[in-house]
Amino acid sequence: MKRLSLIATALAATASPLAAQTFAISGGTVVLGDGSEPIQNGMVVVRDGRIVAAGDIRMKLPAGTEVIDATNKWVTPGIVAGFSRLGLAEVDLGASGSDDTETGGSPFSAAIDVTPGVNPKASTIAVSRTDGVTRAVVAPVAAKSIFAGQGAIIDTGDDMDPIVRARAFQFVELGEGGAGIAGGSRTASFAMFRNALREARDLRGRVDSNRQDDVLLTRFDAAALVPVVQGKQLLLVHVERSKDILNVLDLRQEFPGLKIALVGVTEGWLVADKLASSGVWVIASALNDLPSSFEQLAATQSNVGRMRAAGVNVAIGMIDDNDTRYARNQRQYAGNLVALGKVPGAAGVSWSDAFAMISSRPAEAVGLGGEFGSLAAGRRGDVVVWDGDPLELNSAPEAVWIDGVRQPLDNHQTKLRDRYRSLERQALPEAYRK
């Protein structure tokens, strides 16, 4: 059994090909990610890419286990981006090839699958990994239809196989966004929504079956919605206004098989009791506090805290909030929710609850809580060692593992920093020497 510092194990990892390791991290403050309190002087053991044990444990380690000293460090599961477009775009420009999130030119909508568009070498993925993000919920953008298509769950590992689950959910844009797509009104978007679900129900998966003349979906779009109606595929719905939230929940009266999760939900606190009793998951925009649109007039930073107090299942996501590249901001938002608990009259959450909202709960919201998001035995070996409290902005990861594989922490930004921060004047481009 060989004990290594974090620096030594980093050098060892860069000297050999990436492979799943058997290792134990001991002596740090261990955060399980399930909402329980941090554990001082804990241990995490990973073998063959999976968590063996974690917490206040002392166990006999397998022969050859690498032991990493995390004294004065924090050890957590990897952060899960609860809603993002990570890996689908580099920059938000209209130039060809710069943005692969919108599908307005395609004849398809619900049948679209983002999987082929996810670029594992996108600079945004490496930057997110460097800040402790190990998994992400990746959704398409609605364009010509309220049905944007089928999103995927990915990892941020430094390899060419990022897809954890393809076609993990169907994403639907309602509210003001959906109204604009459907012709300018919410009533039109809900009529389109219900009509599409009825077409899928009538089709029952038979793409070659006879269909009525008044159908609005292509045959393949309708077929793509069949698993949604049957409750075999998660339906992720973007809504902000309280009444729109209730309208979506009411859809289950006609389509009882729907498995729904809501995204955004700025006015969720107004109907928190209904959300709690429904049991649906909410992937909330954590800190919407301004009425930036008419569907967010009741925006408040206490939204998440009030929903949690009512018993709503809440995770944190980044929809319409630089969701292409700023998944790392989730931990800042989680920390701000903790701070809100100290503001008179505001509703925040506990530290442990906040961290769970960016780790285990996004995984649970998309049906993969048994795979990642926490340090429970049997979960995938996604582990991050931090130099301080991960919900503090001045803390940073010192080591990241995904599926038990040690990951590089360099990216385009760090390479630029290292290249230019100590250049001799004569090494600068000529324009900078005059």
C-alpha cells in the first residue's frame, strides 16, 4: 500500500495512459452528496471505477491500493450540471459551425437526438471538468417546434466517449418561449403540446401504421413521443409562470403515464404545495430575483428555499443562464443559497442540502441517482478533491476522477494563462514590443 500526496499522484497519472485506478483518499472532509452532513477525517475507496465505501470508515484495503492523503482538503462527488448545452457549442455566434444547439432548419423536432452533436473535445467541457463538473444533462434548443428533441446525459472525461445515456429525455419549451414558437399564445402552445401527445398515443409506436389526415407531426416525430406517453422516457418541460406549472401538472389527468420534470420554475414557490404533492422533480434556476419577463413577475431568490421548505424535490440547473459554458456557476449559486439562510426574511437552504442540489439531486431528477452524484457504494467513481470548501468561490479542485480515471485539469484557458503570464519581452509578438 503506497501513500502519495496529491501532487505525486497527479504526476503519476500524467505519466501513463488513462485507466481506472484502485485508490483510497483519506484524511479529508468527506461530503457524500446525499444531503447528509460533511464527515471529518473521512475516507473514500474506489475500485474498478466504482465507489467501494465512503464516510467515517476504516477498512482493509486491497493489495496495491494507492492511498492519497487529503488532510485539510475536501472530498466530494463530482458536480452534475442539472441543465446545460455543454458540448453543443463553442461560441454564441451565427457563423456556420459555431453553434450546434438550434434545429430550426431541420424537418424534425421530437425525433432529433443531440447525441451526434456532443463534442467531447469542446473547450467548454474541459473548463467545466477543471471546476469539478463530471456529468451534465445536455438539452437541445427548441426552434421551429415546442419539441426541441431528445437530450443526453454525458460525462466530461478526457476521451471520445462522453455519452452516458442517449435519448434520456424529451425537452419541451412552454411558457413565453413556447408561445412564440406556437404562434404567439400560451393557449396555442398547450394545444400543440396535447395534440402531439395524442398523435403519439394513437400511433402506439407503429411508424408504418395508417394515420389520420389532420396530423401535425412527422411520422418519426410522433414515434419519438411514444415512449414519453408510455412513461418510458422522461419529459423535461421548461416553464416559469405559476399557472403554466399547474397546466403541465394537469396534463397527467389525460396522460397518466407521463414522467415529468420541470425546468426553470421561477414562480414555483407560489404553487409549492402542488409541486410537492405531485412528486415531480424541479431543476430550478437558482437565483432568478428580477422580473425579467412577464412570466417571472414573482421572481425571488427565496424561490428554491421556499420550495424546499414545502417538500419539493429540487435540483439546480442553468437554463437560459449561459447554459452552454457556465455549468461551473452552479456551485456559486448553491453557496449563495446557503448565504440566503442568514439574511433576515429570506429563505435559504443548509450547506448539505445545497451541495446535494448540484450532485445527487440532478442525477435523481433524470433517473440516474443510482449511478452517480453521490459517494454511496456502487456509484460510479466520480470524485473531486478540493483545496477548500467547494461552495466558496476561492476554492478549486486539486484532483478529479471520472469512473475512477484520473482526469487532466488543464484546458484552453489555463494554457493561455501559463503561456503569457511570464513571457520575456523579446518573446512577445512584435506588435506588443513597440
